[in-house]
Amino acid sequence: LLDASVKFAVERFHQISTDEVYGDKPLDYDWRGFTEASPLQPSSPYAASKAAADLLCLAYARTYGLYVTISRSSNNYGKWQHTEKLLPKIISLAEHGQKLPVYGPGLNKRDWLYVLDHCVAVDKIIRHGKAGHIYNVAAGTEMSNLTFIKLVLKILAKDENAIEFTEDRAGHDLRYPMDCEKIKNELDWTPQYTFQEALDETVAWYRSRML
């Protein structure tokens, strides 16, 4: 894609990355989160591939003058998400009366970003972001996986006894706290949807397609 962009003089190239490129922090970490200048310390092969893609983009920007921007977002949720992802998977299992597997004790934390808020952030970056710059995008709705699952079960009016704790997965990052002051200050972006409202709407949408 980068080669083709250079060959055909593409005006803009935007790379959507992930908070996973930074590695993780302890669960009790209470200082400033990762900034765009934080070192890349990916834990998993997937995260390493995303970090490598980010570096390739920045290298093409320097070598070929390609207008590159990068956004690193937290966990997305919303309509049309692949069924392997946590939210639609929880809903499907719960609706079919199956057990809900939770890695380890379920204390690993994630920030949940509504997809439409993410889309607005990407649009602002593409329109007004500076060449060669990186922008963190998160909603400030960090919570443990267990808390998130219980919230979904509450909306579904399902029993928490369906939760089944399983062996933790290899290289399971604890949390990815991110500092998003840059995109807020430079591009005037903040989440417009409240977490509970967006979650309620999303769960209702999935349920309507499963009934």
C-alpha cells in the first residue's frame, strides 16, 4: 500500500493502529498514560506487526515525503463488529444460554471507544492532522473485562452465573492507559457518545439481529 501510494502520488495515507503497540502497564498504575512519544514495547506478535506497520509508515514519510498520519485507538465497539470480538461474542453466547469464558480472573483493563466517536477522530485527523504525526484516541472508559461483561449481562437481563473463568491467554496485556490530550487540544476531538447509551444501543442492535 505504501509503495502504491508513492507510485501514484497519493495525497494522504492514514494508518489506523492500536494502543497495543505501547505494551502494557500494571493494573494499579495511576500516573499519566502512554503519550504519542512513548516507546513501542509490543507484547504479542500481533501488536509487534502493528508497531512495525507504524514504523514503515513513518519511514515512508521521511524517505519519500508521503503525507502520513497515524492514530492509535483503544478497544472499539459498535454495530457490524466481527462476531469473534468480545461484545458480539458475549451477546451471542448469553442469548443462546452458553457459558461465557473469561480469561484468568478477568481483571485486565481495557478502554472502550464507540466506533462512531472513532470515525469522527479519524475524519478530523485526515482533514486537519499534521504530516508525520501520531494521535492517541481513547474514550476514558477504562474498566476490567469482568466489569464490562457484567454490564452487558445486566443489559441482557442474564445471570452472572454464566461466567466461566478459564486459563489466561499467553502474553495477555494488563492494561493500556493512554493520554489523549494531543488530539483533544490540536484537533478539538472528544467523545460525543456516553458509554452507557452507546452500549445500550449496540447491545439492542445485536439482539435484534439474533432473535
